[in-house]
Amino acid sequence: MDTLALAEGVKRGEVRAVSRLITLLENQDQLGMAVLQRLGASPWNAAVIGITGYPGAGKSTLIDQLATAYRRQGKKVGILAVDTSSPVTGGALLGDRIRMQDHAGDAGVYIRSMATRGHHGGLARATHDAVQVLNAAGYDIILVETVGVGQDEVDVAKVAQTLVAVVAPGLGDEVQAMKAGLFEVAHIIAVNKGDREGADMTLHDLKEWVPRVIRTVAVKGEGIPELLEAISEHQRIVDLQDHPSSRPR
């Protein structure tokens, strides 16, 4: 497949073309880079939302709920789930993708697991390029889930317009560590598993660091409307910053 044909397939939103191009970019193939250059002029329409935090906080379940909510709004959703690499094949372990199987039959949701392949900072090496591909393919919402390594997981702030840090009650030491790094770049904190003991204290403590702290119970869908509104509010701020002439007079 030549660069023009692959680029046109991506622009038409063809899943095979999108997947092939991301694979080429992951493998640092010259054909992939040539196609990406052809897509470079694509207008930026996607809202890119980063979901980060410690393992076990419920990031994948929260993303699953967000994807469901955005699909109810009629939006096309792309999910880039960064997984740790398999020690045997070097590929993604697919743990996050397995937890999102409810969307497997939905043509309006694209889920891609990406292996870190030794890359640090919570993202895969080709994540930024994959975001560009999904934007060119017409996805309205792009959810980027980091691998879940904790405090130094700040590379996603360079990719996402809105960054949501997910924590759970009872992670006292971890939360203290996150304050030194992740909380300095997060725009919203979701205290997931918010029906557990200690949730009120965690909420109170975190509000001193980040202005928007939302209590969620992702497995029950609780707090998802509030989280959606917080994300939308921040996206509006981003839009005004990027397009100051659009401010109301």
C-alpha cells in the first residue's frame, strides 16, 4: 500500500488503515512516517483526554464508563491503552483492552493497546503519533490511558489537553508521592472507589492541591456525569486559550 492510499484510508476512518498505520509507526517504519506527514495538515478536532494514576485505582473501568457516556452523545471514541510490554514478544499484555470488551462490537469505538517497549514516562514511544492518526480519522474523543507507574507519569501532559489523575482511598503513601509530580500537571482528580472507607478524607486532602476533585464509583457509574462536566469545562477553557477570538464579547 502506497502512502497516498493509506493516508486516504485513514481520513475515511477505515479501521484497517488506522491500525496498519499505527503499527508502522510503532515499528518506526519509514512508510508510516511518510503517511503521517501527509496527515500533518489535518484540522485538529479531537478532544484528547489523558487518564493516569496508580495501578489498581480503576483507570480502565473509568475509561469504559467515559466511552459509554460519550457514545450516548453520538461521539466517535478512540482509546489508546498503554500496557507494559510482554517479556516474550515485546508486545502489549492487553490487560486494559480485555477490560473494555463491552465496546468490542461498537464500530464507533476504536481500542488500541500499545506496548511501552522500554519507553518511560507512562506512554509508548508512538502514542503521540497514534493520537494524530486518530484525529485525522475523525475521532471526536481520544482517551489515552497511561501504563500506571505513578509519580513520574507526566509525559501524557504533553499529549492530552485535559489530564485526569485517578486515585483510590487508602493509598496514603502513593498519594503523597504523586503530589510531587503528577498532581502538579493534573487538571482533574477522580477519587475512584469513592464508596470505600477513607474516601471523604482523601477528597478533603486532595482539594488543597487540585481545584476539581470528583468522587466516582466507576463500577456503578456513580460520579461519571460530574466527571464529564468537569472535563467539558476544562476543554472549554482550552478552546478559549487556543482561539481567543472566540471569546464572547
